[in-house]
Amino acid sequence: MKFPEWSKKQSILIGALIGVLLCALIFFIAVATRTDPAQNDAPDFDDGTEDIELIGEGSVELSTANTPPPDLSLLFRADDANPLPEDGAILPLGSAYTIGGTIYSNYPLDSVSVSISCSHNSKAPYPYRRSVHFKSVGTGIYSLTDKTTDEGASLSSLVDFSELLVGVHTLKISAAVKGSRGVEVYRCSFYVLGDEWEKITREKFPDSYPEALKFFGSDERFLYRYQWVNGRYIVADPAWEKTYITEIPGYPSQMPWKVHVDAVPYFEKAFAYLENAYLRVHGTNGDTGVIKAISLITEYNGCYVSRFTSSLKAISHHSFGTAADVNASMEPNKNNNDNTAVIDNDVKGRLVYNGILEEGGVKYYDFTYDGTYQLDPNGVPETCVNYLLYELGFFRAGFDWAHYYKSTSDAMHFCLSEFVTYKHDDPKYGLRKVFAYADEAPSPSPASAEPSVSPASPSPATP
């Protein structure tokens, strides 16, 4: 059989066609077998062990000509042989502790760091930070107990717990890849405590032990053991703290407030009054319109904080979770004896209460102000903000107000278990203007009847 002879042009055409078909076949095979590059780089975690929850994720600013890279994925897995401290753990002062665990990344790691902070202590060795780097060898997996080429040591060996001082500590582990900031992958809080304890006694109360005992009912509920941390700050016996300190949703933005369990109904009652009260302040500084009283808490500055007063001789009632500081950055609310006159002059002389009015079916407390003091975010003069919070909420719930201290004004401070010299109803020093409330039947006006004086520690069931 004689095959037809192909011309040179026909041979080139047929060869090109065969080449195109082969390229198409290779392309389809590649697409069918391709996998996600992020999955190729990430380890297979399906090994029957339980993973630690991923705390932080981030993204890197890396790009290619055609497709964006996968988001950065970081995972921390604990090491049973060398576990990290559990939340609430108590570590003996001066003791060694080996930390472990492994970080997995779908990008080569640039560094891994451990930072440890101590509440209310910034002196050496704080801030405490130790890091390892991977500039010499890129890796996406690192165990805290493995030595690195750059440091010649493991991160675990660089962290020396025996250097830590007495206090409440927070440990954070973060990892970074090139082109990204560090991402937190683990966090825990623990105590470091020594063997020597002191105890709060009645001598630590220059003038308010009777009020505290009346509020709490028994010494064991507020006279606890403590150790010194730094300056005036102390750390309470964790067993006492666990029994008597709790959290409630507070303000602004449902921020948690740490308070004594005995104080919970008082705080809840104050919040309830403020949530359901409306007010308006208008005059030379403008007009707030009708606003909720609770909106006047624009800044929360703490309830439970274990510490002495600045003299180091008297215990602060923040140490019991029965006092709250709010709007502390406003100048009139700072602890300053000059602020007594500043607030008194504005509230007494420039803020006029016009009674309960109604607008759109909402009853509100109407005030006129003819001063020019700086305004808070709601448009209320800063001299009057905490007065209004006290008048419409905290006073009715049984709190005292530290604006009425004998020798100073600390208007940020609302308190339950301490002695405050003057009362809101005091005919000379008191600033009370509202004697009838929108949610109650009208009571006799102050001109026709003596205003009732609230007890130092009223039952939370009665205003």
C-alpha cells in the first residue's frame, strides 16, 4: 500500500494541531488535580486530638498578578506535657514554670512572642516580653520548647517565671508573619503569690468601719487577706475574691462592672432608675433635647480595685467592690477640694429644676442652665453630669456621693459602705432638687414638708 505524500506545509499544520491538543490535555489534567494552596501549606489537624480555640486571625498584604493569597490562618495547640497556666491558677513567688504548645501558620512565621503584664505594676521586670525569630529558616510550625536558629534557644527557656513579682498577671502569646502585625493566639490570667499575708483590719478605716460593718453584716465579707503589689495597690486573697466579687452588665455599652455580691441589688436598682428616667437641660449652652439619664454615664472608671488610699493608711472602698467611679476625666469630677465650690455654684446657682414635663408621651425632668461650663457628649454641663446621675439614680438606690466629703469633692465616686460627711438632703450642703419622681405619686413639695433623709445603708427594696 502506498501512503499519500504530505507536503511540507501540511506536515507543519498537522504538527501544530497535535501540539495544541497536547497542551489542552495537560491543562485539563492540572485543573482537575489542583488543590487550594492554603490547604497544601496548612497541617492536617484531624488526628483525634482537641484543638485550642483560635483566638486571633489576621490577613497579610501579599498579592500575585492574578489571584489573591489566602488569609493568614494561625492556630495554637496546647502541650499536655508543658501546659500553660490555667485562668485563675496560683503560682508560688519565685518558682520556675515551663510553658509549651505549638503554633501552626499557613505562611512562614517571622516571630513568636510571649508578653506578661502585672495589674497595677509597671516597674521592672514589666513590661515583660520575650521573642524568637525565624529570619534564617522559614517555618510555618513552631513549638515553644524548640530552639531557634536565630536565638539559639527556645521561647520557653527565655520566659523565666521566677522573675515575676506578686500580683495578677496576664500572659499573651502572639505570632507574626512577614508583612503582618502580630496576632494574639493565646491568653490566660493567673496569680503570683508569696507566703506572707497581711489582713485588712478595722484600724484601716479611719472613720467608716461602722458603716462598712452595717452594710456587710459580718467582718468575713470584707476584711480579707492581701499582699502588696506596687504603690498603694494590693492583691486580695483569691479565695475571698472568688466568693464575693462578681460581674454585672454596666455602662456604657453593657461594659462589665466588677462589684461585691452584696452590692449587686443596689447597682441594678440604680441602673433601673437611670434606664427609665429621661431629662432635658436647656439654656445658654443650648438644648440637649429629651435624653435618657443612663446616657450620662459616658465613661466607666472602675468598681472593684484592691488598693489603699494615697496615704497608704486607709483602705479604699473600691477594695470591696462597693464603690464606682464614672466620668472621671471631666475636670469637676476629679478629687479636688476646689471642685466643691465649682459644682455647688453651678448646680445651686445656675441649674434650675422646672419639674416633670411630658413630650410625645414621655415624662422627663426639665432643667434650665444659665452658665457656660464645658459640655459632656450629651450637651450637659460637666459640672452637673454626676449630680444628675446621683439625683435621678444612685441616690434613690441607696448610694452616697463623695462630692459630700468634708474636706474635698470626689464627684466621680458613688459609694455604699463608707462614711460621707454630708447628705443630699442637708439643708446647707445638700444639692437635692427633685423630691417627686415621674414613676411615683407626687410627694409634698419641700416648701410644705421636711424632706426625708436617706439612711446610710438603706434596703435595696426601698428608695
